[in-house]
Amino acid sequence: ARVLSKLEIDPGLSLDITQCDELGNSWDFDKRHMREKARRMLEEQQPELLVGSPMCTAFSTWQRINRQRDPWRYKRELRKARRHLEFVCELYKMRLDSGRLFLHEHPEHASSWSALCVQKLLRKEGVRSVGMDQCQLGQADRHGCPIKKPTRWMSNSREILARLNKRCHGTEGAC
């Protein structure tokens, strides 16, 4: 976002749980009225690109361990995460239908990639996905060591996906 202003590109806004609307309410998509507000904003503002990265914790490979430890909590968190994922997929479809772009990010091995709403989008004409490693975009730990973090992106923009299609071929911590 810092770079965008230098390129004279409006970075838009963030509808993230850590951000608040003009009334001081966090963008909590567990709340129906906040989902409706986000839909209205998208329809009114018609941004050229919508970037989504919904909660991925419940879809991570590590969370599958919790199925055994606390099945009730696991199911509750997964249900909440699915609702968020379905919501962003609905927003992505709105972008497709209006001839605009979307970009979705989730860890490459997250179970969310097999969700019905994601699979439906991937079957749409012009929608593709690519894998990449975050170290190729500079992700590093606090000591500056690269963090590979395999990530998958889905978009209806071939140009964006071409730029993100980067794999790390380094070994022993070197990229």
C-alpha cells in the first residue's frame, strides 16, 4: 500500500477485522449487517481490483490436529471460516460479473482450496490459480532469514498471476 501512492494508485481501503468503519465498528463479517455494508460499498465504489485474504487458520493443516483434541471448537471455528470464505467468494463473483478483477490468497496447502465456492470460481472462464513462495516477495523472519511459506493465489487477471508465479529453488535457507 505504501508503494501504491508513489505510483499514483489509490490503495483503496481495508475491510479487515482490525480496521473500523466510519462509525468505529470493526469489519466483523460474522455480523450480517457488516457483510451487507461491504456488498453495498463494493457495488457503489466499483474498485478495479478486489484483494481478499480471509481467515485461513481453520483451514490450515495444523488445525486438523484440533479435530481430535476439541471437536466442538474445531467445528465451530471451521463453520465461521467457511462463512467468511463463502462471503469473499460471493464478492469475487460480483467482480467477475461486473468485468472487474479479484485476487485471492491462502496458504497453498489449506483445505479451503477444496471448498465448493472456491472450486466453482476456479471453473469460471478466465479464473486461474498459481503457487508461489512468499520468500520471493521478501518475506523474512525478524533476523532477515527468508520464510518460504508456500502460498496459492487465484485471480481473473493473467498479468497479476504471471507476476506472482514465483517459486524458491534455494536450499539451506538461501533463496
